Amino acid sequence: MCCRHSRPGDCAETGHIERRHRASLIPLLIPILCAKLLSGKGKSKENAEARRGAVFSYVGGLTDPELVLFLDFLLQPFLRSLAEVGDPCASALAGKTEVRTTAHARTRTRTITLSVV
């Protein structure tokens, strides 16, 4: 069962991912989400904004460890570029992402703090 529903069939109807499947499915979804987030050539501005909004809506539901995977995936091209020009920061930054979230109950939002440790 997923985290929000009492009946197994409810997850399939609403699109929620069952807890037992998240560990294997989220790493597969992250590259797809990043591609959707960054793509936009030949698309209208409204479509691109809607697509990015949908991706960020999904990203907002990721757990902290899943969010670290997402951000690490987004930072990989940047770190590769640093490594190509011989910047010593590239090796220092690789794999050192830390994410902390703070939930705001009144506004039902979450603040995400990205740190490089």
C-alpha cells in the first residue's frame, strides 16, 4: 500500500507510488523529470511553464534522500564542466550534497536548503 491510501488499488488510480516500489522507481524517474524540466525547444512559453510546474509539483513530494538524488543529477553536468577545465572544486563538490527541508504547516509548503558539505 502507498502512504496515503488504505486500499492497494487506490495508488494506481491516483498515480501515487507505493512505498515498496519507490527505491527502485525514483532513480529511474529522476532523469525523465530532469529532461522534462530542461526541455523546451520549439514549445510555447505556456506549455513550458505548465510542464515545469508539473515537474516541480512532483519534486515537492520527494523525500529528502530522493531530493538529494534529484539535485545530484541536476548538478552532474556542472561538475563535469568544472572537472574539464581543471577546477579543483569539481572533486571537492562531487557527492557532497546535503538537503534539509523545513515544513511550514500553516502554508502547507516546504523550504529546501541545499548545502555542499
